[in-house]
Amino acid sequence: MSGTHHAIEMFDYHIWANKTLFNRLVELQNDVYHQEIQSVFPSISKVVSHMYIVDQLWFHIISGVSMSKALEIEKVETDTKNIEEIVVMFQELYDQYRDLLNKQEDLDKVTVLDTPWAGRRETSLSEMVMHLVTHGSYHRGNITAMLRQMGYPSVTTDLTSYWYSG
């Protein structure tokens, strides 16, 4: 699959945005990363752990595992790990995603997604990738708000910043 499909471009943005934010978290070090606060999540490490688990879940689903089986796969709890370890884990997962997505002949092929909470619907691999990207954007916003709440500046990870980054 060429890198020109919109879902692939957006996945590249997702990787860039997470790396950009994670680099900021590395600068702030693990005290800030694990600091407990009254916010959307109890700590930034809990948000990042949630993001990793969800990215991992959707990797399995995009690989062809049913939603119910993907939900049963043991998820790696990452909130106790340090930010440097998390960066490596995300990179390894994204390398697996790239391999998987590049092997797809048709990212727009219709498939059925069957969620335990909402039922069945037709979708495509590209639509699932777009969900992954928007989910990440939502939680990067949570992290930015949490950093500001703790008195630290965040970084800009919006799409236009990505467009002009390279």
C-alpha cells in the first residue's frame, strides 16, 4: 500500500503527535508523568496507559481479530512504567501497525465490526484507523490540559503543526 492513502497519512500524523507530546513528557521527567492530580484522569501516566491499551486493542481488531476476542487479549498495563519505557513500547507497536497497514491491499474494504456495547456495523480499515487517530487527539488534549493544570506548558500537536513540521 502506498503512503498516499488518507488513513495512512493520518496514522503518520498520529505517530508524530504522540512522539511530539511524549518528547515533552520526557523533558518534564517521571515525577510529573506519574504525579497524581484531580483531573480527567488521576495522572498523565494513566492517560498514556489508556492510549496504549486502546492502540493495542485496535491493532488486534485491524489484524482481523473480533472485537470480543480483542477485548479478552491481556492488555499491557503501562501506567507504572517510566516515560522512556513507554516511548519504546509505542514505537514497537507503531512498527507493527506500519507493517500491517502496508500489507493491506484495500484499506477501504468493507468489514463488519461487532462491539459488545453498540452491536454490529459495517466499516473499513481506514475508518478504524481514523478512529484511532481521533481517539489519540482527544487524549493528547487531556494531557495538555493536565500539564497546564500542573503549571507546565505543553506542546502543539494539531494537524497543521504536523503539516509544517517536515
